[in-house]
Amino acid sequence: MFSKASITLSLLLPLLSKTQAAFFYPDVQTSLLEHLIVDTYGAYWSGFSFAITPCSHYVSGNQTLGRETAAQWLRVAFHDFVTARVEEGTGGMDASLGFETLREEDSGTAFNDSLTFFRPFVNSKVSMADLIAISVSISVGNCGGPQIAARGGRIDATEAGQFGVPAPETDLETTLGYFANAGFNRVDSIALTACGHTLGSVHHGGFPTVVGPEAVSATNTAGGIHFDSTVDLFDPSVVNEYLDGTGNQGGPLVTSFNASSRSDLRLYESDSNATMVTLANQGAGFLNTCKGLLQRMVEVVPKNVKLSDVISPLQVKPVNATLDFDDSGNLVFKGYIRILSSTSSAPSVLTLTTSTSPKPLVLIPESAPGSSVFGVTHFFPFSTPIKPASSFQSFTINGKSLAPHTFPVEASAFVIPSLSSVKSGASTTVDFTVATLSSKGVFKRSALKPSVSVSAPVPQMGTLGPAILGFKDVAVTNVGEKMGYLLWRGSVDVGVLATGNVTVEVISGGVAVDTLLLG
Ligand code: HEM
Ligand SMILES: *[C@@H]1O[C@H](CO)[C@@H](O)[C@H](O)[C@H]1NC(C)=O
Ligand SMILES: *[C@@H]1O[C@H](CO)[C@@H](O)[C@H](O)[C@H]1NC(C)=O
Ligand SMILES: *[C@@H]1O[C@H](CO)[C@@H](O)[C@H](O)[C@H]1NC(C)=O
Ligand SMILES: *[C@@H]1O[C@H](CO)[C@@H](O)[C@H](O)[C@H]1NC(C)=O
Ligand SMILES: *[C@@H]1O[C@H](CO)[C@@H](O)[C@H](O)[C@H]1NC(C)=O
Ligand SMILES: *[C@@H]1O[C@H](CO)[C@@H](O)[C@H](O)[C@H]1NC(C)=O
């Protein structure tokens, strides 16, 4: 019934259309989020965790204010999450908080401080809501707490959401009602609050009805009183100090001079302290309880959101791997291989082979390693000619005591890095050139120009969270041919200054065959 050719085609097409973005592994979003989580310190660090290093650090202002960025990130996530209505499948982690910072229930500097810091990291693949969620994994995981599994895929809200954040003066019944809206019962709510209130402080500046002016001093100008005696350590102290009456006795929301501001006391003793006693008896197991609850918290999302798989640190990761043309017009495949090892003993040598050149290319690491709670990272630069491009389907990394890792490649089209750039003046202009394989592959077959999409994060009213401005099917003109590829040039004037990376994508059959990020 079918010719041999058409059977082959129908078998191939589903496989091809699953190939996302040739040079990000396992896909663009996962690769970018994994970078934020794993590339913490040293070589090629992401610039994310420096804000919370050390954990007592305040990145948004003077250290004498007595504020703490790691604690702020955790509080931001709580406020975004807790207005969810899980029954209706609305709200939760959607960055709607950005539109809500002028509400009484969201008072304090934490929200705009954090969104200002996260803002440059937002792009068409990384939402503000994902950054808020992942900041919880990063702050808790780097400040003595458990490693909270991270996922991507959250979608940013385009307007404010429901009200419903408990405040110090909120009565117990209303508070439990707010938590219940978000899917958390009494026991969960007590434990989650203790997990949150192991970091940070209540400040006179922002909460004068909780903390009096006597807390203000020359080295604590915002007048913060810590929840526990280990303000920058994610540990069970807050629980023990509350029950034992030691240290900070559970903090200002237990001990406030103003009885109506003692929201933590009302919550903690609402079951006669039973949950707090259980948490204390868990000892270090408290961290595991928090791990589960905080992961649940950041995974409360609107019903239209499908979260990605858990993002695990990658042992072997191609970084910035791209096809490009060198000065002599040859096609080269270049980038870095990042090796993550639990000890400092990474392989001293790797080899790279491609489906077009089986002769192994020997890779030597750069001298400066990176580090993180997951281990040490070593970066191995590579650059290898590709000929013919039509046979470039995969590359393989080998190393001593390393299982061979083979990565598939989709070389039928790519955005040419050396011929693509972003100009930022009064507005952002994106100039790009795309290559499509002329001898083989999808583009010749359909004899069509490539479909190119450009997306830019841009400022929007009422929130520091950027909106994504998308340009689909951007006009391109043929500007020649190189190494078996047709070259297509195009340009987009975004109209305003982009807030972060612009993405250029070649689309085939509705999926991105290649994605390039431009800064
Ligand atoms: C009844 C529930 C809660 C109430 C009434 C409440 C209230 C407050 C208040 C008034 C502050 C002081 C903010 C400032 O002065 O800057 C604060 C700080 C904080 N809250 Fe809560 N909170 C509650 C539950 C939670 C939960 C569930 C979490 C996280 C899981 C959390 C995380 C934090 C953190 C980390 C801080 C320290 C922020 C900083 O130092 O800047 N809170 N909370
Ligand atoms: C921080 O504030 C103190 C006063 O609290 C001031 O002396 C100092 O100059 C400030 N530092 C910076 C970097 O603004
Ligand atoms: C105590 O807190 C309540 C509720 O926030 C507030 O109305 C009242 O003014 C506060 N009292 C003092 C003395 O700050
Ligand atoms: C709960 O524990 C706190 C701190 O030990 C104590 O002050 C309070 O009286 C207890 N409440 C109940 C109902 O047991
Ligand atoms: C990857 O590219 C980005 C943007 O140009 C750069 O900041 C980063 O350092 C590069 N990483 C590596 C490992 O080269
Ligand atoms: C936070 O930033 C937004 C957007 O710029 C602004 O509209 C809002 O007033 C700010 N909120 C606070 C509390 O300053
Ligand atoms: C993306 O933006 C970041 C922060 O603005 C910048 O450091 C980075 O170089 C940009 N990435 C690329 C690929 O240009």
C-alpha cells in the first residue's frame, strides 16, 4: 500500500518533530534553569546565587538595613502561592504578585527587591514565576536546608490575582481559610510557616505594629528582629526556640508587644502545639518535612500549566554548543562540555567524536573550575569542523570512568551566532541570519523560506515582571549560500528596550529546530 519512501518518512517525522532546539540539552528551558541551579560559584557562574552569598547578604541595598535576600526570596514565593484557589485551578505560582505589591497584605520591600533582581533573567523560555519558584530551591538549598526539586514551565499572569495573604493581625480562622484556598490544611500550614520562619526577620520598617522602634540601631536601620538565633541558616532552631522559650522564642510574630500581631503564636498553638512538638521531635528530619512542603508550595500552579520533569544536575552537559561559520567560511561546531563531579577528580581529558568525524578530538579542561552544593564543574572547550553538514546527526563524549554520552543534533537549520546580534539604543534591534540546509532536509523539500520567530522580554505597566513580545514569521531574504546552506537575513525592531535575552528561533513543523539567545 505504501511505498518504502513514504513509510520511512512517516516513521521519521514524529521523531524529528520531537527534536527541540538542537544545541540545548535536554531542551532550552531545562538547560537554562539547570544553569541557574548548578553553576553557583566560580567559572561561568550564573550570577544568580551571588545575591545570597553569604546567606546573610542583602543584594538590594545597604547591609546596615538588616535585610536578607535569601529570606526575601522565600517570602516572595509564599505570597505568590498563597492566593491560589486550588478548587478553581487559578492562581498560585504565576508571578501575579508583581501586580499586587501595593496591597496592604503585601507590604514590605521583599517583593520589588526580588523582582528587580530576577528581571534580567526572564526570557521567552524562563518565566518570572519559574524564577520565583527556583529561587526557593536556591536559597533554601544553599543556606543549610534541603535540596528542593525544581521544575519549569510556569506561565506568568498578565494581571493581578485574588487577595488572600495572611498578615500579622489576621485572625486564625481567616488565616487557615487562606491556606485552605491554596490546598494546605492546618498541620501543613503550621509546618510551612515554621519552615519559612527559620530564615529572616520581621522589620520595624514595614511592620511597626509588630516590632517597635527600639529594634532600630546604626547597624540595623530597618529594625529587624530575627525569627530565630540562626537568621541565615535553614535549620529547626525556630521550632526548638519556640517550644523551649530559648533564643528568639519563635520570633516577633510570637513575642510581639502587640498581642493582635502574634499570628505565629495563634497558628502554632491552634492545635495545642501538637504540630510544633511533632516537628521538634523530628530533629533534623524537620528539613525533610520542609523539603516536601516547599516543593508542594511552588508546584501550586494554575490548571493550564504543565510543569516539566524535575530538573536534575547534569553530569555531562554541552554548554553554548553551536554551529557557526569561521573566518574562512568553514562550518564549525563549537562550545563547551561541562562535567559535574561529586569530587574534584573530574576526568583530565575528554574526547569528542561527531557523526561526520569519527576521529576523536581531545578536550582539555580550562584551569578554573566552578562549584556548587552538587559538586565541582570543569569546562572543556571544543571546536571541530563539520563536513558534510547533512551527515551531522550526533556527537559523543567519552572520558575515563565516564559512560559514553551521545547527544543528538538537528543540523537542518540554525541561527548563525556570528551573524546575529542585538543592538540596544533607544530600542532593541535584532539582526539575525539563519542557515537552512539546501541539499537535504525539510527546507529544500518544501522549497520554502525558513519560518523565524523572535521573542523579547519587555517592560509592562504595574509589575517588574516583563511581558514577552513575540514576532512570528519574520520576513527574511536570501543572502547567499555557504557550505551547503542557504543563508537568510532578517531584522526586528522590538520598539522598546528589552529587559533580558532575546530569543531567535527557526521553526519547522511548529517546533523550534534551533534557538539562539542574544544578550
Ligand atoms: C500565617 C502566616 C504568615 C504570616 C502572617 C507571615 C507574616 C510575616 C511577616 C509580617 C514577616 C515580616 C516581613 C518583613 O518585616 O520584612 C514575615 C517574614 C517572613 N516570612 Fe512570613 N508569614 C507567614 C507565613 C509564612 C510562610 C508560609 C512562609 C514561607 C514558606 C513565610 C516566609 C517568610 C520569610 C522567609 C520571612 C523573612 C523575610 C525577610 O527577612 O525579609 N512566611 N512573615
Ligand atoms: C550604609 O549606611 C550607613 C549608615 O547606616 C552609611 O554610613 C554608609 O555610608 C552606607 N553605605 C553605603 C554603601 O551606602
Ligand atoms: C497593634 O496591632 C493592631 C493591628 O495591626 C493595630 O491596629 C494597633 O495599632 C497596634 N497597636 C500598637 C500599639 O501598635
Ligand atoms: C504552646 O507553646 C508555647 C511555647 O512553649 C506556650 O507559650 C503556650 O502556652 C503553649 N500553648 C498551648 C496551648 O499549649
Ligand atoms: C555561554 O554564553 C553566555 C552568553 O554569551 C556567556 O555569558 C557564558 O559565559 C557562556 N558559557 C560558557 C561556558 O562559555
Ligand atoms: C513595584 O514596582 C511596580 C512596577 O514598577 C510599581 O508599580 C509598584 O508601585 C512598586 N511597588 C512598591 C511597593 O514600590
Ligand atoms: C543573557 O542576559 C544575561 C543577563 O542580562 C547576559 O549576561 C547574557 O550574556 C545574555 N546571554 C546571551 C546568550 O547573550
